Amino acid sequence: MRPSYEQLLDWIKPGPATDDETACMELLEPGDLEVYGSKIDEIIAEAKEIFMRIGVSAMLRTGDLVVAICTASGDMVAASTGTYAQAVISQLPVKFTVQNWLDNPTVGAKPGDIFYFNEPLYGSMHGPDQTAFMPVFNDGELVAWVLACVHQSETGATEPGGMVLRAANRFYEGVKITPIKFGENYQLRDDLVEMLFNYMARSPRVQMNDIRARAAACQRLELRVSELAKEKGNPFIKGLFRSVITESEKAVRARTRSWNDGTYRALAFQDHVGSEEGLLRCFVEMRKKGDRIEFDFTGTSPEHDAGADLAMPHHVVATGAQFLFSHVFHDLPVSSGAFAPLDWVLPAGTMFSAGPMAPVSRAPSLLALVVAALYELFAKMAFDSEHRELILGGSGGGSSMNIVGLNQEGIAVSDILSYPFNTEGQGARTDMDGTDSNSFVYAPASRGYDAEDSESQLPLLTLFQNHRRDSCGFGKFRGGSGVVSAYVVHGTPEISFSSGGRESRMRMCQGIFGGYPSGVKIGIEVENSRLFEQMRDGEADLPSDIHQLVTERTIDGTYKFSHNRRPLHRVREGDVVIHLNGGGSGYGDVLERDPEALAEDMRRGIVSPEVAQDVFCIVFDGATFEVDLEKTAEKRDEERKDRLRRGRSYDEFEAEWLEKRPTAQALKHYGSWPDAEKVRDIVRR
Amino acid sequence: MITVDLDTGGTFTDCFVVVDGVPVVAKALTTHKRLSEGCLCAVEEAASKIGMTREQLLERTDVYRYSTTIATNALIEKAGPTLGLMTTEGFEDTVAIGKGSSWSDVLTVKEIRKVSRVQKPEPIIPRTLTVGVKERIDSLGHVVRPLDEDDVREKLWRLVNKGVKGIVVSLLWSYLNPAHEQRIREIIRAEFQGSSIGSAMPVVISSEVCPKQWEYTRTVTTILDAYLHEPVRRELAGMTEDLSSRGYKKTLMMVHNTGGMASLHRTTTLNSYSAGPVAGLVGSAHLSKVLGYQNVVLTDMGGTSFDLGIVASEATRSYESKPVIGDWWVDVTMLQVKSIGAGGGSIAWLNPALSNRLEVGPQSARSEPGPVAYDRGGTEPTVTDADIVLGYLDPEYYHGGRMKLRKDKTIEAIKNRIADPLGLDVVQAAALIKRVADANMANTIFKETALRGYDPKDFVVFSAGGAGPTHCCGYSFPAGVKKVVTFPFSPAFCAMGSATMDIVHLYERSRRITLLTPETKEHLRDYAEFNDVVEALRQKALLDVVGEGFSPEDAVVSLELDMKFGGQVHVLRISSPKLMLRDECDVQAVFEEFAREYSDVYGAIAMYPEGGVEVTSCVLHITIPQEKFEFPRYPFARMDATRAIKGSREAFWEEHKGFRETPVYDQRLLECGNAFQGPAIVEAESTTLVVPPSARLTVDEYLNLVIERT
């Protein structure tokens, strides 16, 4: 009964229109699609707003969620703005339910039923992404499904947060619920709610509240869609839904046709595997012809056994959706129709097609590689098109920091720190800089919450939280700046932290058309600190930014520098944990950047004088940052000449490059060097 | 008794004068350089209608109430002074970071989706004029790091040397413990004592302007208050002087966006922002009582935008849930007036990305060049153009015949731009434009009522604005609304609204108080924790009441609370059934009111009291009831409205899928009791009401036109 990977991939595309749907489409009059398409958008917007207002977990209240409407057979018709990745695959459990439970006398579906699920093998991105969904009936006929999905930072896994760094198999990852009926008659079943409470006891308050938030959002959608069906009749609804899907497909085909045919390739690397340092490779060949695109991931690193940095094929497509609807399809309906002309080649045995026993709780984190590659691929393809304004360098790929324990009021908490997560820099555009501290790549309009909010809910005091100097990718237009946050444990003897971060050695996203990637991120902590005593004593020279903290070391304590991925560990009151998030990649040659813009960057603390001088090659007054344009031009001319002197032929470069090889540790899980082919079997028990 | 109400809008300044119960409406062009000039022109026109001179009218005026756009203009023109910001060290970028996607605060969903092109607003106080001071207070209000006063002085002079003309101070947790902010203000004042610039260095502290939790919105709110203060003060001082020199000797009353008014001296800058539309909302609330309606949606469709506000039994649901001033998310209590880009000037266009799907707006032809029919260079068809083709608007009687419209040009534009590409005839295309435009507005009515936990079917729509009556049935009936009302004084609806206002003051303070303990659900026992906050607000309020010349006995005190379940961020505002808590029953009563409201708005399934229940802010209202304008009533004349028919013309009706000869009524000739079934067109000087075949119009005793779906 469990769907195969092929089945799940197939379900992402819309099923063929039935004869009934085709006949119903004929009922639509001119203007119906415009009028009722926008009505659906308003229904979605209302449910999303309600979902956000009720929820508790960091991802929910910052807007990293989705609500969607599907046809009676489960094809997605419309979804909310934001986490499109969840939207695309949240239709999978609906389709499973339609095919397996609907006519099953032991399950079935009737008005007021609430289903629930989070099992990746049945379509979820990973365990933390939990979805409630409901059938919508009118006059006894099933006319639609509605769903609400959000990431929950607790699953009862062996590590708090549910994204288990050191998982050896799927059983490390906590509760995994196949699609089940979780409520009836518009009420949740207390016995099943208690079961989840028991599973997720690290943070039951968050869990209990957010289950209700999902159910409430679904109920609102169910109410509105059934009202619409009552008003317009079931045939109209069926015709409308199918028309939306068909129009979406037509629009994607037309957009695709407008780009140049060709084969485009991109590479991206992750520098951590599980809890170790190491290299993983994502390779994509994008073949575009006419109105179709095929994404081929052959050449991606093989499945490994070093933790949960693994994914399944439907996860890759979902991640593709995130990029596509955020950028090049931003003005097209978010429906399953968009995926009809897109094909995905994900050979068995790669880390993107891990076996069913594999742990995949870090799939979204790993798949930032796919987003990174897509930024590059579409920059290449769409630069020479009317959509050039939509291309940009890659953003930060997300880097979570989890906190777990008892808060200052003795309440069990387990959550993600939202501020750094939702303030990563945006990549540079071809005509302007990326936006500083922009958002989170998987939820483009998400918000962090204030220090005063985190400090009231969690046992923390934020020492500083500002833009991180030189975190942006350099170029003619620079990427947006990232943010640095320094947290001090406060109000509790100890608490545990973990960080799923990576990119301490290299960034996943490269710059585009000569731009630089953004700065790497490392782990910094100060243990055995006397910070609170020093603050009480009024010591004046305590650090207010990361450079000061590291170089002056005025906080008494033991300074720890590590890679950014930090497995769960205890941190005592007064100790300091630093979180660096990512900046955006740059566009174009640094020597073409407007010197005046750089002066402003320096005044705002986004770029350091050292970088302005050495990388951007400008000459300026160190006190006022006023630029000497003449000397800058001379210095840049000199640098251009020097580049020519440093240059060599491609053959020379390649010969030297091929001599190089990463360390054995770096290649431990990479596959064969350099092509990342499978070198050993992975056995899981 | 004479009252004068002025509402400054983007194009016109509306004046509503009541002389011994008789209302007079006048309009003048808004004079953006000096708003008082436009106001005086409008007053002059009103005076002439009454048979007085402007000075005579002003000398005899008892109350002059004013809704102004000064703050809006000052923000657009960046007219504020150069300010410096002092914040907690390490948080200098808080405003620039904006909690992430601060660009999304002012965008529509469609605009938000275009992530590749977003840009954040430029902070009003640049990073170079922002300094962090060495201090820290924690979430309990305890001082973790004492204020370094030498550091404050050094940073202060750093800012002063860069030319700042005022200092904004916003420190973390200052709403809980304002000691450091207050001390910084003392230090600054001491530094400037006796200096040549002396008291010319204003200091604004966040714990006084916005004593609310969340440093981002508190800081932004304080910055805006400080930034707009001087231009608003300057303009209003000019207004006071102009009025005074022309005979008005009493206090200038300012309309507030909170839904009340207060004397100029008790008005903060941010109170005045967007006050005009709110006055309309308050007028609607008063009218709804007079007319016996419980729930009302006020709609105002003009040339470029469609505004709506909600009047309902649960007053707390009418507040803006995410108030925005300019580009900035702020934390001030204001009534919500939602605005979307839909008006008579909204442009119809075909979206090539979606197989030439017809869309209307948000782009607008505005008044210049305006619709194609204006013949001022506009080439893109608009909603008004469609209305002409469909026969709703008479090209010969636009604005009472003062403006002739070019129907031929309209037909040509719709044919070329819309009809031919879609394979439709011009009438079908025009009908489609109207349908899509109406649907956009209907969906907004639906969403805004539904989001507050209401059913639009339970609402009556009040229609105002030049284009409102033409489309009111088109956008109301599809939203589920069954009754629509238009008013004889629609052209100055917002100015009329302020004539129905009370004096209202709001006092707010954030304080986290656990009403029900998580898990155990034990009730709050330390009542003083709650009562002390309320009492402090009450004392402050009563001082203001007395300061404004009223007796404390005149004031009606009420309390609203922002509440949430434990762990939530978003709060729900409720009307507290208790001003003070004296026993467990009082606590239970507050909880039950919260539970009832929460369940109404979000559904019972969302309730989770086991997670605890918290009060996060107290909002104390002081209301001093004022005598209100009474609408003149007319005796029943007759049901037959034939004598008001001025002619007929062909108009398009969706129900008939074509044109029908349709009677045209002259609104001035309609009398109390007149009633007729649609289709019909009612022409007034500044607007045209369209009554579809499925509706019936009745003229009520106030000469309002009431249209009901039949």
C-alpha cells in the first residue's frame, strides 16, 4: 500500500482531467475564472492569517507554513504565499487517502473528518512538517480537500528539534504518522491527541497548540469551500478547479517557451555530513527544449550512512517548487498544473533518492543545495530573456539553531530561534544589491520575532543582534547582508543548544556572473563565562559585535571555535552562543561596483574598510570613507592589468586543478572523486 | 449651535457645517503647501451657502473639528528633522533589519510573491545617526548592566556633532523598566542646560510614546512620533493662527484615528494619522445606531482606491491588527480602514502570463490623465469607461454635466485593448471589466469581515465616494450582503463622521500577566499585579480629563485587554468585563470573555487553555460623550417616485444579458417613502446610483437611499 517513489513523483503532477471535469469546465463563463480564481485566493489568505494568529511554534508564527485547496482527487488547486515546497507535496497524503482510505469501510471520509500525517515515505518533507487535511462535501459529494501544514520543531526524535544530525536510520527520527483520521465531527480525537502529546513531551504546549492551529485553519477552508460549492454548485466547483490547474500548466509552458533552449549545468556542495565535516555534491543538468524542462540529478553524491542529510525524490521536486514559485513563476498560480511540463531524473542510490530505511529529517536543509543550483541554472537561462529582472544570486540556505529545556518559568520548551532563521541576506540582482537581512529562502515573506519576544519565552538574553560585516557576497551588486546574534543563557542553570548549520568551509550558493559567494559561517561559543558579573560591574569594553568579541576577547571565559554544525550540547547560565546566518551572493565584477555605494556600505557597517580596499580596490579616507575617485580608477586599472598577468590558459588551469584533491575526511561520504559515483553499499538495520 | 467639521483629503477638502441642526456640505481643492488655505476656502463656500461671511461663521462656531493629512504629507515629503537614535548597544540595526521581510508590511499578496524585486524601506534615522549605549535590562525588568552615563554623553555628542536636531531613545525592555531611558533624557537635558542651543534638543523616549512590548514596533513608533512632531506642530500652529485671526476663538479639536477626538494640546502626532477615513467609520457607527443596524461595512470607492471599515457589535474587532504608517509597522491602536487599488480610474488590462486573463487594477489612471473618456490623454480603459459603455454613466451628465465625456474614445479603447484580443464585443468586454472590478471589492468585503469572525450576510453596506453608488450593488451582493445604503451627504461623509464623535483618550501599557497558569489552569491570585497597571493608567487619564477642562464624573472609563494563550505571539483584544480584579470570579469572567471572543473569531477547535492564558497589554479608554449631530428627518411623502424620473436610457443588466430601457431618477426629487424596483439609475450631482433588476430601492425618513436585494 505504501506508495513508491515513482508513484509519489507522479502524484506531484496533476492527474488527467476526467470526462466529468472536462464537461464542468464548459460551464464556466467568461470572467468566472477571474472572479472565482481571486475568490479562492482570498479564502486561502484568510485561512493562512488565522493559522498564523493561532500558532505557537517559531516556524508557524513567523509564517513558514502553507494552506492549500485540492480537487476531490487531490490535485493542488491553490496554495498560500510562502512555503511552496510544503504546498507541492502536501497533496501527496491527500492522494494516498483518496486512493486507499476513501472507499475503505474501516476508514472512509465524511464531513467534519480531520486527517493528520507527517511520514516522509507518504509524502512529507520530513517528520517536523506536519499536515492536517479535511475533505469538503456538498450535497453528499466530495468536492475538494483542504490542508494546513507547518514545521513543528519537535517530533519525539532522539534529538530535540526533530532534525536528527546523528540518525542512523528512520527510527531515530521520532513519530511518523501515515495518513490517519485524527478527528471527526469537526473535533480532534482526544485519544489520538494524547498519543501525540506523549510522543512529543519535550514541548507539549507547542505541539498541542499547533495541532489545533492546523485543524482550525483547515476548518475555515472547509467552511469557505463548502459555502462556495453551495452557492455555485458542485459542477461549477469542479470546472473551476480543473480550469485553474489547466491554466497554470498553460502559463508555465508559455513561460518556458520564452527561454532559450539548451543544456545548463550547475554544481553545489555541502561541507558537513551528519555531525562530521565532509563534502556532498549536488549536480544538476537542466535540459530545456520548447515548453518542457528536465532536471537530471545524475552525478549527485550517493546515499551515505553519516546522518540524516538525505532526501527522497519528491523532496527534490518540492524544493524546486520553492525556487520556481518564489522567482521565475512568481506571477503564476501555485497549482499542480505548473508541474505537468517539468520532469525530474533522480537515479536510485543518490543522496536525493535514499532508501526507505534512511533518515531524512534533514532533507530540507540538505536540499538548499538544489535551491543553490537552481539560482545558478536560471541565472544562466533567463539572463537573455525578458525575465532577467527575476534572476538573482543565491540567498542564505537557512541555518537553524534549536534550544531545548525548561524555560525561566519551568515550562518545557523546544524550538528554533526564529530571528537568525528569518533574516538571511538576499542574493544580488542584475541591477541592484540584494536586500539585507531579507528572510528565509523556504518562506520568502517570513518574519523573525523580537528579542523581547524570545527573551520572554526562552531563558535567553541577547547580547547583540546586528548585521554581520562582510557577510554579503561581493560584486558589482552585492548580496544582502546576513545577521549575527549572540545569545546568553539567562534565568535557568542550563539549557541545551544544537545547530544544524553548515557552510563553515564553503557556501552552497556561488556568486553569479563574476560575483562572490557570501561569507562562511562558523560556530563560536564562550564557556565558563563571567559575563553577567562583568555586566553587573559595569565593565565598559564588553563586545557589541562579533569582530570585537573574537579579537578583543573581553568576556572572561573559554572561547570555543568549531564548525557551524553543533550537535546538541549543554550550555550553562552566562555562557554565550553565537549564531551567524548567511548573506546573499554577489553579481558581477567587484571592480565595477560604484565606489560611492561602497562608502555607504562602510558607513553602515555592511562592508569593512579592509574589504573595500583589498577586494573592491577603492581608495578612500579612513575616517570619513570619502572616496578618491581618481585614485580608485587608477587602482582598479592596475588590478585589471594584474589580473591579466595572473591569468593562464584553461588547459593550464585544468591541469593544475586536477592535481588537487580534497582530504580523505572530506571525501568520506562524497562518493568517488571527482564524479561522486557510488563506492559502497549502505546497509541499515 | 454651530459646528464645523473639516476633512482634508488628497484632492478635496470637505466641509460639513451644522447650523442649528441644519447641515450644509461644501468642498474646496486641497492646498497641499498650506492645508489651512483649502480649509478656509471650504469654510467660505459653506458660509456663503448659509448666507454668512467666513468670519461671521467662524466667530459663531462652537466647535471646529479637523481631520488632517498633515502627518501623511510630512512623511511623504520627508519633512521631519534630522534625528539621532540611541538604543541598547548591540541592537543598532534593529530597524534596518526589520525582523526580516519588512518590505512585506505594505505589499499586497501579489506584490509579496515577486520576491526577486523586493526592497526594504530606508530607515528614517540612518545607521550613521544610530548609536548603542551600554546598558541592559532583562525580561523581568531587572537591570543586568547598569547604564554607563559617560558612554551616553560621549555618544550624545557624537550625534550632535553630526547635526542631529533631536534624539530618540529606545532601549530594550524599557516599557517594563523605563529608568534608563528616563536617565538618558535627564543627562541630555543637563548637557544642554545653559548652552547656546539649550532646550532646542528634544528627547523622545519610547517608554512614554509607546510603552508596549516588542522593540521593533516600539522603536519605529517612537521614531515616527518624533519625526513627524515638528512638521505637524508647525502646520497646526498655522491653522490655529489662521482660524483665530478670522474669528474662531475656541479650542481646535483634532480627530484621532482611535475613533475619538481631543483638543489639539492633547493630540499626539500619530493620533492624527489617517484620521479622516476613521471619522467616516465613526460616523457610520453613529448612523448604524440611528438606523437600527448592528453590523455595517463602510465602503468608499473613489477614483483610485476602495476603502472599507467595519462597524460591529464587538468594537475591539474593528482595530487595525497590524497598523502601518507610511512604510512602517507600528504599535498604535487605530481603527482599521482597509484600502485596495480599485476605483473608477482602475485600469483594465490583459495579463499575458495567464493566457490574457482580464485584470482590473491596481494601476490607476488617476484624475490625470484619467479614464479614456476624459479625453486628457488616457489610452487605457478604466472602470469608469466600462460604466459609460454599459450605460450607467451619462457622458453628458458627469459631475452634474460639468464635464463632458467622450464615449466614442472609450468604445475604441475597450475594443482595441480588451474586446478584440479576447474575441468579445465591446459590451461584453465592458461587462467583464465591471464584473472583475466588483469581484475584487466583494472579495475584500468578504475577507475583512470573515477574518474578524463575522459572516458578511449579517452586514449592511454603507456606500460613499464618487464611484461607490455606481458599483455598490455590484460589490455588495456577491459578498453576501443583502442591503446597501447611500446618503445624501456622501460627498462629505468623513467630515460628517467627525460631527458624531466623542472625546476619547486611550492609555496603553504592556504588562505580561498570567491569568491562567499553564497545565494547572490555576487562576491569577495576585490581583494587584493587574490592578496596579490599570490604576496607573486611570490616574493618568483622569489628570488629562481635568486638564482638558472636564470633571472626572463626565468621563466613561472602559478597559480593553490584549490576551493570548500561553506561547502565542499574536494577541486578541477583548473588552474587559471588569475594570479591576477583586476575586476569582472576576478573573474567571475575564477568561470567559476571552474564550468567547477567541472561539468566535478562530473557532472552538483552536482553544487551548491548558497552555495558559496571558494578558499582555491593558488599554484604558476614557470617553467624554459629546452632543452629536442629529440627522434631519422628513415626513412620509409618497411611495410613487414617478415625479423624480428625469428620463430614461439603455443600460446593460447582467440578469438580462443585454441592454434594457432604464428609468433615470433625479436624486434631488426623491422623497421619503419613494420606492421602486430596479433596474433604475439615480443621478446626483456628484455620483450615480445603479440599482440592478434584482434590487428594490426605498427612500427612508432621512432621505437615505436603501437598496435591498429581492
